[in-house]
Amino acid sequence: MNRLKVNQSNESPIILQFQNLQPNTQYFYIFEFYDIENITPEYLKTVYNKEKDYEFTTEFEQPMFSFKTFGLIGQPYTFNFSASGCARTASISTIFLDIYQNTYPQFFFMLGDLHYRDINTDSVDEFDFAYKQVFGSTTQRYLYQQVPIEYQFDDHDFGKNDADGNSPTRNTANLLYWKYVPHGNLHNYRPLFQDEELPQFPQEVKNIEEINEENIGSYRYQIIGRTIIITVDLRTFQNLEVLGDQFGNFSNARSILGKQQREWLITILDKVAITDWIQAVIFISSVNFHGETWDMFPHEQLLIADKLQNIQEVLEKQVLIVSSDSHMTAMKNGYNSYIQHLGLKYKYGLQETMCGSLDKSGSCKTQPLTFGPWLGKNHYTNIEIQDSQLRTCIIIRAFEKSSQLFFYNTCDDRLKSLEGKVKCPFDVLMRVVYVIASLLVSFGFLIIIYLIVKKCHKNSMRYSLVMREK
């Protein structure tokens, strides 16, 4: 057993870096407390949530935790992760327990809106307190102690509702993300070929004064086996860049990605296209790729769709878009996946699963859908990449608490060929109301025309009688 001594004199998170770990291996660890006052069994219960199914198996009467390393890069490797988004501030919902106990993921991906503080100032203390509220929740802490966490902020945990790059919280949100959130190399251009030289990547900063346009932003990618997970930052750079003539004569169109992130993303997608051993692409978008936010930035939306479609249709790799923000659980199989621009509809056939919400009220923001939508809270999705020498498939299972909502397999041509005309319930209701109103209006016009004709006919009869009398 190896021991690592840590001295902590302030409230900053403790960062431990382990080296020389073996791939695809389960590791176990415990915490020992020394020279700390007021450490009692009751206190340890609050720290570890001892009553939440932990097994105390060591002589120190401390809970044992574990994590599992991933398989070798470039080799077939099957793994799964769960994903969702949109949690009330300091939520103590039991959905966080359900995620772990029902799916046992290798990691959990928080897709945005970790909290709803809607901070609108550059206060480090407010963001600091927001993170402490999240990790102070007994149920959330339970999940994050069991499995690694991946996280990408969206609007409510970046700033106020619909916050973009002009938000006064821009620098502070990124600074506190670096402080509290475990993550890999941000902006990484880590090569996809072993014989390439590893270029420099921006070093993280610890003071807000050190933030600049070279190091800001949380976009990154990670390779697990033969799967690449690409995560974009849709808040830090949104609405800052005017595209000008880069996408034709649209000088007033703005960017959601920003120049630096867009160039990075194009580079990564182009490398994926020429790297034979990459068999699956998971594209993480904190908002629906076929939804209202991306629709405001069609130039970059179409650019990404072109790249992903080439990878999926021409190169025959598996591609899945994973998103949240819409407060609904649903699936688009690509049959009716369109992008609209300048009155034209472009069909790309991209598959997208919409995850959530954890414990926020439901809504519906994209359509038509193949499965769903299931509105409301207590929703999450488990994504399994089944990778073997024969083929690679992505399995999607969506849940409400412990009940499965739908199942989808990207290798099942029957599921991919479903027409998928399911509409949002509100849209269906409004369409029914519209049809009824149209019928009533039409019927009303018919009645008016009938009355006018009747009156005209009656006047005509009177005129005929008068003429006869004369």
C-alpha cells in the first residue's frame, strides 16, 4: 500500500496526481486523517455519507473508494458513461444515487447547468460558494465520490440565463472551473499519431489577472480506446467574433465558437477523418445541436455537420451528438435531422441524444424526434461504446430514475430507418388549437358569406317584386 501525505492549510481543493498507472486496472484508495481536531465518527459520516451503502472494510474504519483506468489508446475498448444536466442549486435529489446504483458508469458527464445561481458579476466568492453548495450536497457528493466527473458549463452556471461571451462572469467562470473541476489538457492539440511531436498547450492560471485569449476556454478532447470525445465551450466565445467574409458575404453574422476554438475543432475533426483506428466520435454540446441556440449560428453549425457527416457516412465511423439544456429526454436517429439556413433545409442524418433534466421542470426545444420527448426531472442517459475487433457500436439507454425510457443502437439499421415524426407535446397541442381555430375562422367566413348571399338574394327578390308591381 502506497501512502501520500497531504498538508492542507486553506479551503482550496486538493489536487493529487498519480503516475505510472496501468491501463484497464481497478485501483482502490482510502483517506486517513491525522492531527486534525474534532474528527469524530459522526463527522466522518457526514463527510463520507456512511449510511449510503458504503462498505467499511479497513482497519481504520474508513470507506474504501475506487476508480478504473481506461484501456490503451488505439486498441478496442468497451466502456460506458452516464450523462445529464440541469440541476437545482445545491440539489439533494436522489437521482444522483440512482445514476450510480442503476448504471455503474465509468464516469459521469455533467452537461451543463450544474447549478442555477445565475451569477451576473465577476465575483470569485459567489462562484466559489456555488461550487461549495454543489459539492456540499450529500447526494451529489455521493455520486462524485463514486465515479470520476466530466463537466462542461452552460449558461446558468456560467452567468445569467442565455449568458454569452459578453457576460461579466466570463473570466471568473473559467477561473473557478480550473480550480474545482477535474479535467484533462484544455485546448489540447495532443497528436493522434504516435510519431508526431506534442505541441505546447496553454498553461492554466491561478489568478484572474493572468487570463487572456490564449488560455481562456474549456474546450478539449479525450481519447478512450478507439473513441474520441470532443467537448466544445459554447459560452466563453459566443457572440464575440464577427465572421465577416469567412463564410461568404455575411458580414454581420456572429460566431458561437470563436476563431481559436473553431480552428482547433476543424483541426481535430480533420485528424479524426484520416486516423483509421478511431472508430467512434462522441460530440459533446451543452445545448441541442439541432435546437434554437445553434440555429442562430448556422455557418458554424453547417461546418461541423459537414465534418461529422463525412466521418459517419463516408468513413463509416460511429458518430453521436450528446446534448442537454432542453429539459427533456429524447433521441433523433438522423432520419429527420435537418439544419435550416436562408430558407433552405439541409439533411445530414446525424444522430443526437438529448439528456436530462436532473431535477428541473421539463420543456421541449427540438423536433421532430424518433423517441420521446419525456419532459420533466429525474432523467439521465447511459451511453455504452461497445468496441471489438469486429465492429464498434454505440448503445444509448435513457432512464427516469430506474425505469428505462428507450433503447437505441447505432448499429441497428431498423432503428436508424424509423421515420421519427414525434412532435413536442406543446407543439402538437398548438397545432391542434391552430387547426381548430382555422376551422372556426373558415366556418365563420362561410357563415358570413352565406348571410351576405342570403341578404343579397332577399334584396334581389324584393327588387323583383317592386318591378313587377310597377
